[in-house]
Amino acid sequence: MSGPGRFPEPPVVIVGGLHADARRAAVARLLADVPGGVVLHHDLATAAAGTVVRTVRDATGLRSAGEAPLVNDCACCALREDLVPELVRLAQAGGVPLAVVELWDSVEPKAMAEVVTAGGFTVTGVVTAVDPALVLPYLGNGDDLADGGLAAAATDRRTVADTFARQLEYASVLALAESLPGSPEADDEDHELLAQLHPTARRVPIGHGNPAGAPPAGPELARAALAGFDVEAAAAAQHPACALLPAEADAHGVATLVWHRRRPFHPERLYAALEDLTCAAARSRGRFWLAGKGDTLLHWDAAGGALCVESAGPWLASLPDAAWDLVPPVRRAAAALDWHPEHGDRCQHLVFTSPGLDRDGLERLLESCLLTDAEYAAGQAAWDRLPPAFDTLLEV
């Protein structure tokens, strides 16, 4: 394990993404921008044979290769166990100005950034490489990763869409690789969709090579990737209780609806509308309040026509005052922004982003799922007697 002052530790940039050609283009750009930079990659495609193949290379080619055995039949676990020791070896060897961790296709950057940071290294940037023309097809792909040979473990039940969405939304930098071989040309709608899905990310065009007559790409990707990254803040920005969700937008045929209300959902009506709500947008996420479960903040996460609903812990309003000292400050700050004198931080805060979004129809459907005036006036005791339509979905 590394430690401050023992040896110079190179800054670490994590590059991931399901768009493999775009990812390789981003890594090549970083190596060109930072002479002497080294790329560490674990190939999980060999997991079926019981190992993960590790390679270390620089701009001139392969420096070393090896294998890491699976841990509990999990390729991702092997990656976690092997990653920091390899970074330590690179640091001990010296002379490495930048360590690029190139993640395998379906590996999500959040867990790896946290592993690297816990190992004593500094993550200066998380880059998700994207082919803009493929954003909508990937967000609409509800296939299991396993169907495409992209699962990281035998128990991996993720889909292409939800994995891609998390890779995209966690990154501080989006490297946009366009005009890739075999890929269609991206248009204004593709770029607008990316901008609305993750408006705070720095978007850096990296192209694919340099077309005739085009000026050579500058070091903008390296500057962005080395600008700094706060792992704790990034995790908080993804947590449903204090997520940094997109804002209202409407441009180039793409719209984002932010729906915020102070009344709970009726469990049966919302449950009956789930399929229509899930399919209404390419991507939707946020937090919601369900009558009869007033202590539980529920997380909404949908992509590719599939919805995940799960408990994200308690609403702060349901906690005793003494417990507030145990809550992270960012969580308390987020609750304060939503605070209501009667309901505290309980609310509906859902965001839907899609080309061709039917905003009016979606709002009508959402409104129809709320408690009516009479149901709302009946109070908490009556809400607790409503049919528990979500119990099976929440596995309670």
C-alpha cells in the first residue's frame, strides 16, 4: 500500500465507457498529450477462463502483461484487488508523469475511483469516452450485459442502458470521439442529449485521428483530466437524496422535464403507471415519496425501458434530532433546500430527459398518480391503510 512521502505517486486519470473505440481514442489522446504516461488495463473478457489479463503500456507499446486470478468468481473483485498494487509498482519504478486506468467495457468508474483513492493515490479526473451518435441507442438498450458478454461476474444483472447511464453521469469529463469507423455521424440532437443528461460535465471533442486539413488536436483532454476530482462530492452527486440532477431544458428536439411536488403518490395508481412512466423518456431518475411509506426515501432510476426502484434510506424528517449529527453535511444541505414546514424534506423530485419528450402528457400522468385532495386531507393514518402495491417491488 502506498503512503504519502514514500515515493512520488503519479496522478491517476480513470477512463471508462461502453463505447470501446471511443475509450481507446481517449486513452491514445492522453498518451499523446502527456509524454511518458502509462496505461494500466484489466481485460475482464477472459474471466470465463478464471483470470483477468493485466497489461501496462505506454505510447510506444506494451511494457508488461500478467494475470490476476478471480476473487470469489468475480472479475471485478479481481480488478479491485490487483489495481492498487499495480499502481504502487508503477510509482516505485518512478518516472511516470501520469497513470491512466483504462477500465474494461462495463466496469463503472465510481467504484474504481474510490478504490484508487482509498489506496492513497490522487484521482485527478474521471473520463467517460463517448461516441455521441451512439448515446441514444445505448440508453435505449435494455439487454442484459451478460447477453453481450459484458457481465463482470456470474451474478451481474445490470443492463447496457443503466450501466451506460451511470458511466456517463459520474464522470467529470466526457471525451467525445466522433467519426469513428462504422459509426453514424452525430447531429445536434445527439450533442444536445449529452448536454442535458450531464450538464455539469466538461465535454472535450477528441475526434478520431486528424482528417486532412484539420489542425492537430490540442492537449485539452489532458488539461481537463488533470483539473482535479473530488471522490466524495462525486458520490454525493449520484446519491438520490442529494443528487445533482439536470435542470429544465428544451433544445434541438431534446427536452428535460423537472417535476417537483409536495404531495405523496398513491401506491396503486403509481404502480399501474410505472410502465408508461418508464417508457416516456430515454432517461429518468430522482427521488419520490410514497403514501404509506412516509419514512422511506425511494430512488427512481430508469433507462432502456427498465426501472429500478429501491429504498435510499430515511427522509431526514423521519429521524430524531439526535440522529442528524450522523448525517453528512451535504445531505443536510440538500434536505434544507427542500424543507417544508409540515413534511420536511419529503417530496417528489423526478427528472425525465429524452428526444421527443411529451412534456404535457407526462405531467398529466404524474399528477394523476398523486393523492387527490380528499385522499390527502384524510391524513397519515388513512395513507397507511392504502394497499401496499410496492411491497413486492421493494422486496419488503
